[in-house]
Amino acid sequence: TQVTELRRVTGLLELPPEIYLPERECAALLSLKSKAGIRPLRLWPAQADYLKRKTYRNVVVKPRQIGFSTGELADNMWRCLWIGGMNYCIAANDEPLAKSMLKTIRGWLENMHPRLRPQLGEPNNANEITIAATPSGKKVNSSIWIETAKGQAPGRGRTINILHGTEVSFWPGAGDVMAALEASVPPAPWGLITYESTPNGAAGYFYEQYVAASGASNEMNPEDRFTPFFYAWWWDPTYQEAVVPQHFSRSLTEEEHRVAKLAWERDGVKLTLNQLYWRRLQKRSMEIKGKLFLQEYPEDDQTCFITSANATFPMYLYEHLGGQIRDAWKYSEDAPEPHREIGHALEAWVYPEKGARYVIGADTAYGAGGGDFSAAVVIRWDTAEHVATLRSDTMLPDIFAEKVARLGYWYNKAYVAVEQNVGHAVINVLRDRLRYPRLHHDRDLLRGKLDPEPGFKTTGTSKPVMISDFQEALGTGRFITHSKNLLTEIKTYVQERQASGRTKWEAATGGHDDELMAAMIAFHVRKNAPIPDELRPSPLRLVS
């Protein structure tokens, strides 16, 4: 009855009746506030494309201010109205954003044609809307409510039929929040999930979901796997300049030609000079403000994640490492005995060579699981090649120390530098119980004396130097790694200028920096590593 009434009011009776209406018809009945006043909702190209291809599990990378969230709100609201019995959860990074999205839905409901406007029930407040019945009194029993990334026990006690997470890449602790919410969503076809966000670095829950969806096997049940969607800035028809300089076409750069070719070959969009001129002006403006164009207005699903305005290591420093990444030798019955003794936490790309010198940098954690990792990185002294990594988040300090010692002996009595700030337990075991012979001691540059306590101290003085050394090593190609995880940590290591004037370096939200710290320590102390006696060349003897 409601479908027929809707079609009669909108003049769409000639179309065959359906339980759920096409998005074009639904959108025509909704209105939005704009600078020109109230106007009917019209789907933008990206919105219309997505709604045609939407599945039960979706993860969407989009440009900023493309109106994508609005289209998703409209689509899900109609599901609550016409299917009925729906529980729709809108999850946002903060409360103001979540409330504004719920307010948009409330405005649509209040401005509907009187013959279509549903009856609302309780609760009905700034955090939840209950759609109780149709205008004629037929029960609907749908609820729409909001959750935030900082909410307490999100999703517990309620089944969620529709979960809509917006700007997920900016959530602190998104993995824990979304895991709690997803646990309340039934499997397809009774539950629907959509995560949409602008990119925010190559780390965190949203990035991992998108990468996993892009690499998902076609053998998986299509209703259970996430479908990746990517929309470049040119999907928004407003991103163009009204006036273009007369000779602009003659000044197109190689990069701009490449972008135009990409838009055509991938999306079938022929970029106009107006769009390309908008791109040039917008990119220049954002660079002046210290922001990155490709993060806010993505063009492909690779560079949009790895660019960050506050990246410690710009992309040009490490882009050459992509071709070096390869699988490591893993634990197996056929592995060398030392590898089997160290166990599954060890990845080795190059086994030790006779006569070669090695350095190990170690960054330690408490081994409590689910938090920071303990990591030890082995690099070859002469080539600065990263050859092995020991990494675990569940290894207690004494066990980690034993594994590091075994790793050091295997790699020709490697020179070992353990980060001292939280690594005292590891250092004590290496020095006092295991009596490892080659531990790093910091040198007092003023007095020329070695610190009696072994270990590497990370201070406000040593850390900038260590990072600068590593930046130079990446840029010159002197440091080589085969570790996919280390490359990810390099990409997502960020810096922030604090009010005190000091710079703070850390992993981006949702990321880790343990393997990176271990690698930087190893590279930094490498130049001071003494040659072990057994590797010293024999003295020359004069023959009379």
C-alpha cells in the first residue's frame, strides 16, 4: 500500500510495484539544505554508481566533501522505512558529526509529503530516531541511532541490521570499536555493513580492510567478503574552474597528461581543461597550507594512502624499496637448526654468510600481547642490507633476550644494541645471565668514554640524529630491506610539532613502529661497531 501511495503521489504508477524503490525515486522525495535554500536531493555520479553496485559488505575510499555519506544515509533510511524492522547504526569519529548525520535523516522525515510521513515513536531524541508506523498505522518498528569511536560498549545488547561507519580512517582505536559493532551484525543477507572514508595513511583498520578487500579471493562467498570501492576526485562534477586561462592547454605537465589518461582508462571520464585547471590550483593551494592533495583528493588507491602531510619519511625516499620486498624464510622442519631454535617469530631473508659482519638493533616491549611488539632487526655491516627480523608481541623480556642472543651468535656474534629506555630487563639477561660478548655501549662524545651500562639511549638529542641518518640512508639507497612490515612502518611514521617547539615522532594511529625503531638503531650504531677478533684480518708478515 505504501509503495502504491508513493507512486501515486510522485506520478510513478506506471512502473511495476516493488518492495524497495529504486534510489532515483527515493532521492526525488528527499530535500537538502543548500546555500540557495531547500532543494530536492539529486544523486551525484559517485552516489548513483555506488548504490547500483552496493553489496552486503562495502569499504569505500572517497574524496572529501563529495556527498557520499548523504547518499548512504538516504539509501539506508529508505530500507528502514520500506522493509521495516531494521536497526540502523550510524558510527562516526565524534559526537557532533554523528548527531549532524542523524539530524539530516530527521529533516528528511519531517519534510516528507504528509501522506508518506511515518509516525515516530520512543525513543526520539538527538541520539536516536524510532520509526514506529506508516501514516496509515501499519507497524514499521525501525530504529536509527548513533555510536561514536569513544562510546562505551558500542553495539552491545542490540542487533544491527545496517552498520554505516563514516570517516573510519580517522578513528582512534577503530579496530576495537568496529569489532564490537560488527559482532552485532548478522551475516548476509540479514546484515549490511558500509565503511567509507577519505584516506589517512597506510595503517589502521580502514586501510587494512580496504587492502584485504582488494586482495580477497573470488572463491569466497560474495555475500560475506567486503567489496572495495574507489572514487577519485573527478567523480564530483563541481571540481572544476569556470574560467580557464587562454593558453592553459599548452602548459599541461606530464603529470597532468598522466592523470587525464588514468581517468579515461579506468573510469571512462574525459577530464576537461576546467577540471585540470581546478586540480592545478587546488594542489598548489594545499601545498602552501602544508596539506597533501592526493590524500584529500585521491586519484588512485595506492598513493592516496601512502601520502601524509606529516610523514617523517616522504614517499620519494622509499618508493624504490617496493621492488625489494619479498617473502622471508619461515620456520619449518627444513630450516637451519638456529632458525628452528629461535622459532616462528623469526623472519630471515638472507642467512648468515661466513666472514660477514652483522649488527642487531632491538626495540623491546613488555610482551603482554595485543600492544607493542618487541623487535630485533639484523643488518649486514658492509652493505646495510636488512637480512632478518625477530618480532613478537607476546614474548616476555627474558625469552626475548634469549632469542636475541641465539640470533646474535648465529649471525657471527653480531654486535647487539638494545634500546635502553624500556629494555633494561633484556639488557640484564644478555649481560648478566647469558654473558653475551658484544653489547653496544653509548660513547660520551665530550669525554670520549664508553657508558658502563650497555644499551642505546633514545633521547631528545640522539633520536633526531638517528632519524636523520635513516632518512639519508633511504634517500641514497644505502639501506635495503625486504620486509613488507618495515616498509609499512616507514610509510606511517609521522612527526608533529609540539607547543614547546620540540618534534614528536611516532607511529600513525593504528600503526606500529617497533621494527622501524630496531632498524634505525641498528643502522645508527653500525658505524661504531667494532670488528670481532675472529673476523679481523691476519697481520701481514714480512718474508726475509
